[in-house]
Amino acid sequence: MCARFTLAVPDFATLIALLESSSGAGRAGGGPARSIAADPEIAARFRPRFNIAPATVHPVLRARDGQRALVAATWGFAGRFARGGAGPSLLANARAESARAKPTFREAFAARRCVVPADGFYEWTGPKGARRPTWFHPAEGGLLRLAGLYQPAKDADTGEPDLRFTLLTTEANADVAPIHDRMPVLLGPGDVDLWLGLGDGADADRAEALLRPAPRGALAARAVSPRVNSVAHDDPALLQELAAETDPKAASPKAAAPKAGGTLPLFDLDGGARPAVPSGRTSRR
């Protein structure tokens, strides 16, 4: 399960440099860096994010015309409509063990695999009403490359073409298991081209073999503020370490609830407006 993650790199140039340092799969010694085509509008509107939730628009790396391309996509495949006319649910995650065969994800697995850049993700523990978040991040710093799938769609409000992505999850490794039994699939730098289907990496069998828990010690864990629990909060203070004895109910005053409907933008489109809560339910997978 992965319902929130972070991409707190300071600027777009740093993100591109980190992504371009990923080598092609199967190259001895790591191989040369591969350039990335990116939409200039994405670059202009990029900002660090500390609390990315389903329905957020986020940059994802995919193959296009034999090249790596960084494009904007909305987190969550559209699922079945929720009861009571609440709109479709969002399939934020897909189980790696069954995604290749499951009708919802089968076509995307075969031809539309993507890499979702992040530098950490959250999981929660504790009783309902007092859930305590833990931020998992690379033990040695740097970027996480989350394995994802994407699909073409239409924006529900405008009817304009849209892309949607989902994250693949696998069994938790030793770093995550004390908190949760699932974790996102983390790709190594040398696995990126194989996962995207570039070069000789179109073989779905070889791509499926990458869907395994990360090695022990790949991630570090940090107890952080329960302010993460609200999507209204998206600031660097969310990542400050929280003392174990801190009362989570007293860690932060209540924030004003964001308006319902719409999506959670990755980009600061209107000078700092708060993100909106997604209208649909998020499916737990």
C-alpha cells in the first residue's frame, strides 16, 4: 500500500539530473546517462512536494518514440463508481503479483509501464483516530524510482486528454515490515530502461522479474508529524523527525478542510492555492 509520497527535490534541474543518471538496463559498468525530453511547462511549474496524495498531478517517466519522456499524469486509475453517486474510486495501487493478468491493468502492463520519481513515501501505524505516520526514504539519499503503469483518459471536468498512473506494490522488505506488510516496488537505476521497454527491454517477462521487495537496508525510517494525515498540509516541516513520546493529537492545530472536488495539483498554478480533496474514494490495494 502506498497512499502518500514525497518529491522534495529543490528544483526541476535537480530532478532531471537525478533521472538522467539512471543507466540503461544490462550495461556493464552502469552505462552512459540517457537524456530526457520534458515539457517546458512542467519545468516552469515544478515545486517540491511533501504530501502527494491520490488525484495529484505528478511527473512520470515513460517511453515515447524510443526516448525517455517526462510527462504529467494524474495519480489513480479510474475504478468503478462508488455507492451513493460519489464518483469513481481511484485505484492508486496495483498488486505486483497480479497486475500483469488482471483485466484492469493487463494492457498497461504490456505496453504502458512508467517510472514515478519520488524521494520518500509514508506508511501509518497505530489505532484509528491516532494514526502515526512514518516516512521511508533512501538510506543513502537520492531518488526513488517507483514502478508504475499508466493509461490514457479524459479529464472529468474539461474532457481534455489526460494520463493516469498507478503504483505497483509488493511484499514489504525488512525495513518496512514493522509498519506495513506492503511497499511500493523500487526500481534500481539500471532497471529503468528495461521497465520502460526501451532498447531490448520490451520483454514483459523480464520486466515482471523486477517486481520484488527492495533489499534490506535500502530505506531509512523516520517518525514524522501527524500533520501528514491531512492533504491540506504540504510543507517541509512534515519531514521533521517526531519524538516517540510526542502526543500526535497535540502536534498540530487543526487545519481548515480543503474544498471537495477537483484534483490535487503538483504545480502551483495560482500562486499557492490549497489543493482540493479528490471526490472519489481511494481503493486500498
